[in-house]
Amino acid sequence: MPLKRASRGRTKGGKGSSGVIQCTNCGQTVPKDKAKKVTSKLNLVEHTLAKELRAQGAYIASPTVLKWYCISCAIHFKILKIRSADSRRKRGKLR
């Protein structure tokens, strides 16, 4: 039976079991090397207020938030795009 993806959708290589994580959105258990990781900054202060505070010399912390998504949630939130069979088989940059 032909393979849809050469990597079977994972970046495991030859390292054995990679552990599992839960999707941030739906809670599905996903292998860590198959899940999509998204980092984003969290704004604790409103933009206009932050601009005024920075003008006065204040430091405003913006912690980074780490989110893991399963494949179906990543497609739903447009983190991943559905690709044709030809582009799935190609290595390198996603275009």
C-alpha cells in the first residue's frame, strides 16, 4: 500500500517513543513530534496604555504562551494548509 507521506506525519526519525501531549484546543492526545507548536506573546496591558507607559520609561513584561495543536485543529485555525499530493511528497520549504 502506498504511503501518503514519507515521514508518516512525524519528525521522529530513529529516536523511539517521543511521548504525548494534549491539544490546547480539543484535548486530543497527540504524539509530541506530530503536534504543531505555536508560540505567541501575551499582552497584559492595552496597547494605548502600554505606549504611554513605555514613553515614561516603564518596562512592560509580555510572557510567551506555548500552545500545541493536533493536526485537525491546526488546519481549522489555518496554522497548516491542506496540500496537494505532489507538494506533500516534496522535501524542503512548504509552498
